[in-house]
Amino acid sequence: MSLVVVVGGALSACSRSHPYPQTITVITDPSPANLDPRVGTDASSERIDELIFDSLVRKDEHLDLRPWVAARWETPDPRTYVFHLHPGIRFHDGRPLTARDVKWTIDSMSNGTVISSKAATTSYQHIDSIEARDDQTVVFHMKEPDSGLLWNLSDAAMGIVPYGSDKSFNLHPIGSGPFKLVRNEQDNEVLLERNDDYWTEKPKVERVRFAIVPDATTRALELRKGSADIEINSITADTVRSLRAEPTLVIEQAPGTSVQYLGFNLRDPVLSDIRVRQALAYAVDINPIIHYLWRDTVRPADSVLPQQHWAYDAELRPYPHDPQRARELLAEAGYSTAPGHRIHLVMKTSTEEASRLIAVILQQQFREVGVDLEIRTFEFATFYSDVVRGAYQMYTLRWVGGSNQDPEIFEYIFDSKSFAPRRANRSYYSNPQVDVWIEQARSELDQNRRKELYARIQQQVLRDLPSLNLFSLDNVIVHTRRVRNVSNDLTGNFDFLRQAEITQ
């Protein structure tokens, strides 16, 4: 409530004039770490890079993959991908984009030209060699079948750079995308201008300015006084609620992909019992978290994949809120609700306010079924270090950005070869049947068959509960009425800037 009063008082005399008449100003934080798309893997870098660079393929509204720079492709055998490029595409400096540039983009990450975390992960590890057959044809030869290759050649995962781009490329990045970089000032702004020679539909707006504004209260002030136009997912749910009454602003809310989850340590002697984990799932009532903590800007989640994803299993049935069933399972596991005999668990969380409040609500709900939950709060670096090295019983974190937009995440977080700290199986979950399905799905190129395998994985993981998915966060865009045609994309990126217009 105090925020609403302060904001309202501060804005009574503010001017509605915009300091950049032909420019859309987007509030963001933090600054992009590196605008070389081969190197920058933080959310700010990837989202801005999607406007500067093109990829071979692009994700649609169901996170399925469609042609882009690659007009079409075929797989003559499971280890060969042949991509045919659109003719006439040029980089911002006028050079034609050819198969040689695509080959260099990937090769430069593996040959040491640039130091990229993508080369050290699974993104391109199954590529044997890349052949630029001619200017418009590039062939990927694989060591083994890899259904995730196309995803790793899509927007956010890949941006095509000119042949010869070296480690200094991030100082003056040149792409072929709808916008060109004008300047990048650390902790201040990133300015883009329209690429008037873009090979497909050109943006409507002349320039886009990304203003780096670290403080959430200041972001709200900038929007209400009209000196900024757009923010996405960068202000609190309570602030969004207060801004709904502001006549100069529009709020666009739609499903997103980020998922908050509760992690269990399956090496812990208490939580290794599936009955205890299932009892905790039955004890959770997600509705108070959705309505009172997040002000209806989140939705229940039963899979790490968003419900709009092509691989999501619509047959999943989440655990209902059933305190009696929770007590029965705890009794079967040998625990009592009597004083001195109750189960005691410790949940670690970061100092981030929303995570702490989630822990407090869960503490109350678990107490109702006979579980005493102790909450221990740490600065994020310490908290995350404990999670990665398995020094916890329970914790809560969030899958964000593109991490859970590709079903290959099942290998990353559930395969028994992916135990932390090497990868993100932080629960130390091991199910041989799930491992088999994961391997089959990675090697299977038929999407219908892959969907069947991913459905089996989701069903089994929901039963085994190495982690409990709590809710998925909506993408919430707040923008001024000065801007129109702002569409809310499932991925929460800046793709809407390709169609957005200034009305005055």
C-alpha cells in the first residue's frame, strides 16, 4: 500500500511527454552481459540478440520449430541434416549471409575462436562436422542422432554471425536481424535502430531503447510518468495490481514458461521415502499462493513443461489438496502427529522475498498434517551453492528463460547421468526406466513418437516426485497507450517489438 501512495504522490506533477518521440523505450535489468550470441547466455543478452541476429529456425507459439533463415531442411538419414537457406539475406554491413557463415558460427565455438559455454554443454556436442556445400546449402553431419539439434539452432539458442567473427565481435556485433545495434552502454542503455533492408517484414518502429533500471519502484514511476513505454516481468505482483487502475497504461497478461518448484533431496533418509514426498504434495494448497502472494499472475503447474508446449502431456493429474491423505501416508511411513514424534524437515531458501513467503505458507500448510518445517534463509550465492552440492533437505527455485522450453530438459534434470554439480539433477533422482525413455527420445526424430516418450517421462516423474512443480508464472507486460500491437509471447522475449507501433 505504501508503494501506491508514494507513486501517486510523486507523479501528480509529472509530464506525460516522451523524451524519444520515434523510439520505444523498454525498461530492463540488468545490462546484457555479452551481445555476441555465441557467448551471451544470460536472459538480457539472449532476448536482445534475438532482435539483432537471425537463426536457422524459429519457435512458434507452441514452441515447435519452423523455417526461418533455413527455408527448408531434410534428414536423409538420422545423422544428417541438410539446410537450404533463403537467398538474398544480408548482414547489417551488406555482406550476404551464406552457408559459410552458418558453419563458422558453430565451428568458432568448438575451435577456440571464442570461449563459449555452449561448446562445453550438450548444445552441439553431437555434431561431427559441418559442410558448406554451396552458398545456400549447409549440411550437419552428426556423431549420433540428436533430436535436440534443431532446438539448438533456433532463436535465443543461436544467432548467425559473419564468417571470421572473433572474440572481439561483441564490441561491434553485426547480425542480419530486424534491428541493428547503435550503442551498448553498460548499466545505462542499449539502443537499436530498424534494419530497413531486412529480408522479411520490417519493424514498424524506427528505434528501440532498452533503459537499464535496477530498482522496481523506479520502473513503475517511469511507466506512470510516460518517460518509458514497456516493461515485461520486472515489477512485483502488488505493483502490477496497483497499475491496473492507471488509465494511461495497458497490462497484457498471458501464460509463460517459468516454473517455480519445490526440490527434494532423495539421498536424505526421510525424503528418500516416496510416501513422505507424496504426503507433502497432498499437503500443499496452491490457491493461497496464487491469489494472495502472486495476485493471480501465476497458474498451477504439474509439469516442468508449459501447458502450451507440443510435448506437454495433457493427461497429467496433479496432486489435489488432501490433508487427510497426507496424514495417512505419513502414518504408513512410520511418522506420528503426536508432540515429540512429528516429522521435522529443513527448507533452505534465498533472501528473495517471494521465495521466503512461499516457504512461510508451506510451513503453515505442512504443520496442519503433522510436519514441522524449519526455514533457513541465505544470501543467494550461499543458498545456490548448498543446493548444487546437495547440502539441503528441501529448497525452492525456478526454471527460467529457455531452460524448460525444450523437452531435452528431462535429460538435464532427471537422467541419472546428470547428478549435480555436473548438471541439474539436484535431487539425485534415479529411475532406470526414465533413463531409457530419455535416451530413446533424444535419438528419435519422429515428433509423434517423441511426444509419447515425453508423456511417459512426465507421468513417471509426477508419481516419483523428485521435485514438486508449484506454479508457472504468467508473462505480464505493462505498457503505455502510446504503443500498440504489443503481443504477449509464451517465451517472454522481446519479439513483440517486431510488430509494435507508436501511436503518437
